[in-house]
Amino acid sequence: MNDDLMAALSERLTMMADNELLLGHRNSEWTGHAPLIEEDIAVANLAQDEIGHALRWYQLRSSIDGSVPDELAFGRQASDFRSCALVALPRGDWAFTMLRQFLFDSYEAELLPRLSSSAWEPLAAVSAKIVNEELFHLRHSRLWLERLALGTAESRRRLLAACERALPALPGLLAPQRTERDHELLSEAGYFPASDELVAAVNERLSAAFEAVQLDFRQMTSAASEAAAATAADTADADLIELVTTMQSVARADPEAAVW
């Protein structure tokens, strides 16, 4: 593995881990506050799974460059995280949390089976182990998409409001690599699927799911307002700083507490 490919792989693994870690933390904010006791247990399990998957991606990065997972999670500044804006958005209401989870699960439902055939065997092995857990996540979040969209006028209103917040941030999840050359290096090596193919597959999956609940996904994604796009970067930075500061507060106060 040459240096450029190693750097691209390390960057991509960091992005994947950071996304899982921050999404897990956002989900953990519902502990004790979910609308049903069954959902309180479910969302806690979701959080635990996502954080566990983050550890696996950090460990794969460690196998490349010797980095320490605890230091990556709890020792970096917010500006050093490689996560997308979607996972850092504030918790919001239950409709937003379930929509965000559904978008993330749909992405991973296309990504992980492809990574299970990666030419880099360690990545293939880890992906094959966690793909089934993510499918359980997808079943759960898709059921909530259906309940919200087809339940009551109020639940549908909340889902549409959640879409207005979440969908403008979706492209950052679908195309997370910093440069097109990094995409090409990973794809040419057979480590990751081609970016265009993956994005098309995810969008097709989401379009079908939204159509099943009488929503037009493509129309909704294209309708993101210019105002939201103009303020997205500043808002995302503030959300990320708040989230990372809270998440790392215990570890920074007591370094011995930062144990997975």
C-alpha cells in the first residue's frame, strides 16, 4: 500500500468512525426521554451499536498508522473531526431523530455489503460482521418513517419539518471524501465502491422508501432553500463544537474515564 493510498484510506476510516461516534452520542441524548419505554431501550441500543462500530473503524485506522482510538475520539479538537454535518445536527424531536437514523441506515445498507467484498481484507471482515446489525437498525427506522408519514396529520407535519432540516445535509454523508483523487485511489484499489455508483444506489433506495409513504424524495431534496445552504457551514461548525465539547467533557476532566 503506497503512501497516498494509505492516507486516503486512513482519512475515509476516520470519517466513518467519526460519523458513527457522533450519531451514537446524539442518539444517547434520548436515554430516559424517548416517547415510549420500548423506544427508550431501542434508541439506547442504537447508540451503543453506533459507538461500537466507531471503535471498529478507529481500530482499522490504528492498524494502518498506529493511532490510538481513545485519543481520536476524546483527544482531538472539533475542527479535527471528519464527520458530516448530518450527524452533528442537534437532537431535535423524535421525528427528526428517526428520519436522520433512517437516512444514515439507508446509506450503510448500500455501503456495507459493498465493503464486505473490499479488496482490503480487514475492511471486508469488519463490514461483514456489522452489516446485519445495521439492517436491524434500518428495519426499525423505516418503520418509524412509515408511522410518521402515514400516521396522523401532526406526525406527517413533524416528518416534513424534519426533512427540511436533514435533507440539505445529506450530500455530506453520501460523498464524504475530501478530494476526488482520494475517491479514485480507493476505488481503483478495490477498497471502496465508486462514489457515483454508491450515491446513485442510496438515492434510489431513498426514493423508493419515500414514494412508499407518498413523498417525493427527489423533489424534496432539490427544494433545499438557498438560505439554508448559505448558513449551513457556520451552523454545522457550531453544532459540531457543541457536540464534541459535551461528548469529551468527562474524558477531559478525568483521562482515566476514557475507556471504551
